[in-house]
Amino acid sequence: MTCPLVLVRWHDAWFDYDPPDGGFSASCPASTVGWLIRETDEVVSVAQEQLDQHTFRAVTHIPVSLVEDTTYLNASFPP
């Protein structure tokens, strides 16, 4: 499987340990780098590890509505 290497910037869920004195947090920006293994209208899946041509693990599934931007870091891997 040939997959592009990407950097996805997105807004994750968050929680506060204690009731906030100054109000609630506005957002929790996140960045995920890895192989783009799935991209649909609903979700983007990015794997941090590739074990062989067809096996990935440590996959983060990001709802498309939370994605701020995606940067392609190379054309594909493996070459």
C-alpha cells in the first residue's frame, strides 16, 4: 500500500481537572504526523507506524469536521 506522509492539524476534545476560575478552555489544538491510510467525508485516519506494505498500527481517527488543515510531507511511502 502506498500512502502519503502527512501532518494533520486539528482540534481535539479536552477536559479540565478542576472547575475553571476564569471560564472554560476555548480549544485543544492537536497535530498528528503519519501515513494517511484513509480519507472519507467523515474521517481521516493517520497511522504512526507501518509494519509492512499492508499493516499499520497506532492509528488516529480524526473526524473531518475537526480538521483545520492537512500538509502533505512527501508524495508517498514507500517510494
